[in-house]
Amino acid sequence: MDATDARTLLLISSALLALDASAGPAPTDGDDANVSFVAPAGLVPLDRKFVFGAYSPSGGFELWVSDGKTAGTHPLKDIRAGFRGSYPVFLTRLNNQVLFAADDGSAGIELWRTDGTATGTQRVKDIHQGGESSMPTALTHVGNAIYFIANDGVHGFELWKSSGTAADTTLVADIAPGATGSMPRHLTVVASRLFFTASDPKHGTELWVSDISGARRLSDINAGAADTQIDQLTALNDQLLFVASDDTHGAELWRSNGSTQHTTRVADIYAGPEGSRPRYLTEAGSDVYFQAKDPRHGYELWKSDGTSAGTLLVKDIRRGPANSLPSHLTRVQNEVYFAATDGTHGVELWRSDGTTSGTTLVQDLRAGPDSSSPGRLFATGSMLVFAAGDAARGWELWRLDHGAGAARLISDVRPGKDSSYPGNFVDWNDTVAFSADDEYGNVRLWLLDKVRSSVSLLGTPVTRRIKPDSE
């Protein structure tokens, strides 16, 4: 499990334990009993509707469905009856259904599926039989199956797969026999193969792959039982680029085509144990763009085609050893947009076509040395949607049309200096669904009409702060 998975499971377990320990009835006071929902999460489009998890005071955090209208937005199924909630997480689409993890109060946190109807929302399998939880995490779509990490109580945390039925929900490989398991992480799809990291007693944590030939280890970067720190797994055409660290070279860029002999370091950008520490790997065209440092330039924008000769500094945005810190890299068509500072303008929005001259400041949204701090960049067609703050507002919703000169504010969702923190963007038909705070600080569900560039609330307005039980 990666850190996000672990935090999510900790949140679920803590919330469920706290709720089980309380003996009071479901809340019914004031507006709470009539509020539609807050704290939407895990939005997944499913044809003409989408499903997601959300909190209501009467039902807790449960599975919801929407057709894009408030009247057509409602709880899909009360998986765990009452106000405690089943906490559906890791929602992932597979063909005409969505698989997810949830707790019905009797079988623990297990694998579920839904086709968008109440009758079609069912537990797939009680992997860890009885009241114990298998804790499925990191659900990842590969071909006609969902791969995930789970613990059946016998093999520990290992790699599993499912096509949505109990019969085909099976253990992929028992990499580290015993009750602990190999603790797979960083599940990443490249073509029809699944790359991930896992640990066995002999080799420690290393890079693995699963395909039609089965699961196999690809590396022993730090020889023997020592763990290798591996992250930033990113697909580039039919190969994987990733970051790995050893004692001689530090954290550098690596590649793999799924074979042991072609799992190699791409380049030693910063010679010696310091390492260049690549981050924010993002595919665009025939290259992966990323932040890295070398002895002369500090943290700047780099790109690589997976070869040593094709691994290049794109631009020294903040000249000399100071850092421009490019972050939140996002592809729009064949260019990359990102946040960076040149030391003059603060942290602002930049773009790059992979050339020095084509790497430029898009706009100084907050003039001068102060920063608009663009983040949560999301591409939809030729449009970039992002959050940023200017001198008059908090962190709000902006858009930039690729090829256009200036970004513009879409909506001050939470009026005034307070921020709405828009994020969790998901394309759905002619809209972008997203979450953002309302004027009372409730995280609500909103729809951005991409044609009209207008924003509307999905759900019943509320007139005060509604706190989910997990807060």
C-alpha cells in the first residue's frame, strides 16, 4: 500500500471504530436531517450517470448516484444500514460496472460492485471470511479485470484480480508466503502489463510485473534483502519510466520494458549519491517531463524519451543554482503546463513544448513577487482547468484554452477572500464534475459546463457547516 492507501484505510478504520463505540441514535437535529450530501469523493462516470461516495447525516458516508441534476442525485444503496456508513472508496470502472471497497458492518471492508442500480450493488466476495477485513486498495483497471491489493488472512497483503464475480476474484501471486505478504504498491498499467513494487524476504522491495506469463521480479537494484525505494511509476508508450535509488547514484531515472535485462538506469543526472531526485513524471508525446536537479541548475524542468541521450534539461527557468520547482505537471495535447517560479513573478502558470524557447510564463495571475500558486491542474480536451488565487480572491476555479493568450476566472465559488479549493476534477459528457467548498466550508459537488463556462451546485443548498463524522 502507498501512503494514500494507508491514510484512507486509517480514516475508514478509525471512523468505523469511533462510530461503533458510540451508542447514540442517528442524528436528527436541525437542518442535518434534510441535507442532501457533503464531502463527495471518488467520482466515476458510468454512461449517462456517475457514482461517488458522499456523506449525509442520516446515512453516513455511502454510495450515491447522479444523472447531473439535483432531483436525480440520491443514495444508490444504504450498504451499511443506519447512520454509520459503509465508506465506499477506490471506486474504479470496469466495463459497465464500478468496483470499490466498502464495509457493510458484518463482513468488514471487502470488494463490492455496482452497475448504478440498487439491486446491482452487491458484495463481490468476502475475501477475508468472517468479520475481518481484506481491505482492498489501489484498484487498477487492466484489460478485462481490476487488479488490487488485499489480505485474505492467510497470505497477507498480496496482488489480487477480479472481473466482478466471486468465482474470478483470485490471488494473482503469493510473492512473499506468510501472514504479512509482499505489500504491493504503485500499481501502474503499461499497455497490457501491470508494473508494481513488492517485497520478498530474499530481495527486499523491488520492481515487479504481472502479465499473461504471470508475476515476476524485474530488479534487484540494492542487491540482497535491502529495500529499494521505487516510486513515480509512469507509462511512456510501451515502456515504464520510474525513479529508483541506490547508495552509489542516489535517486535517478530508470526504465523497464518488462524484462530483467532491460530494467536499467536511464541517466545519472546528478552524479554521486545525492541523486537528481526526479518528481512529477508526466507523459507528453514521446517524452516524460519531470522536475530534477543537477549540480549547476537546482530543481528545474527536464524531459526524457527513455534514453540517456534523450534525457535533457528543458530550461533553466530560475537561472543558476536556485530552484524554479516545476510542479503539478499536466499534459494538454502535446504540451505540458505546470507551476513554477523564475524568482521574479512568484509561483505562476507556465507551459512548455519541450524546447527552451517554447517554455514560457503563461500569465502572472498575481502580479509581482506574490504567487497565485496554481495547482490541481486538469486537462479536458484542449482546455486546462485549475485552481489559483489572485489578490482579490482565495484559491478559486480558472480555465485556460490551449493556444489562447490569457487564463480567466470561471467562478468565485466561495466569494471573497476565503478559498473554495476546487479539485477532484472528472470529465463527464459536456461537463466537468468537481468538488469545492461552499460559503460555509462544506465540500460540495459542482458541475462546470464546458461550453458556457458556468458552474452549478449539484445537491440541496445548506445554510451552515455540516461536519462528516470523520472530521
